[in-house]
Amino acid sequence: MICLILDVYYQETDAITATVAGIRFEGIEQSRVLSEHIVEVNDVAPYEPGQFYKREMPCLLALINQIKESFDVIIIDGYVFLDSVGKAGLGKYLYDNLANKKPIIGIAKNHFYDITEDYAVWRGISKRPLYVTSIGINITMAKEMVSEMEGEHRIPKMVSDVDKLGRHLKIS
């Protein structure tokens, strides 16, 4: 299975710009990077409480639309759903806007009040879980993938690597 993991890093000067980073990789427990992608997006919408997807989604789509190589699943930093019954989060809005539908796994570092512990994934010896939601892929499988992703700490290695890529930091 080939995954595309995405992250957005914002810079606010006179205008808001974003660096969108993506890493295509295969393998969960031992990942192999297939390609790295970066796109700069200008004139990003300001943050609106409760409307985060309006700011983030155009950035994610700008990068996805540039990638010509194949991938099977998209992993985002955030929620697909904001509850267990279907309240749309960034991942659901992204899924709805994809021309070529791909399963999406959302990995959130912080708990959202309507998310139950059923979505918690504990990694390493961390005392804090990650929260995993998904669309187009069974939630049990999505949680297993996140649980087994390379890295011994709470945050999987690929999540850290795409964050560093977006910040133009050296990936170790």
C-alpha cells in the first residue's frame, strides 16, 4: 500500500502563506520514502474558529493536484470526523472535494470533545493517545496502521518527517 501523508505549515507576515508538504511512502512498520513534494500557497484564508477546513483544504488540494504518481491512501494531521456519527472534519471535506476518491486517515494529536476513547491509539510509552478517524477505510484497520507506523514514540516517524519537510528542516 502506498500512502501520501500531508501537512501544512503557515507563515504570517503581511499576508498568510503556506508551505504544503507531502511524502509518498510504502510500508507501515518500516517505511520507504518514494517521493517528497512541496508547494507554496499564497493568499491563504485567515483562520476561522470552527471552520478550519476552509483554510487548510485548498492548501492540501494544491499539493494533491500536483502529484502524478499513484497512492492508495491519504493521511492528514487532523480529524476526518469530529464525532462518531458523522460530523464532518477536515478529512471528510477533503474526501468530498477529491476528484479521484482515496481513503483518508486522520491522525489528531489533541482530543476533540465529541470524540470518544474508541478512537484513541496509544503508541510507545506515551501517556497521551493519538486520535484516529477515517473515511473509505475501516476504522479498525486505520487504527492498526497508525499503531504500527514506524517509530517508537507517540508521534509516528512519517508524521514528524512531513512536518519537518514543511518547515524546511532536515529529516533524519
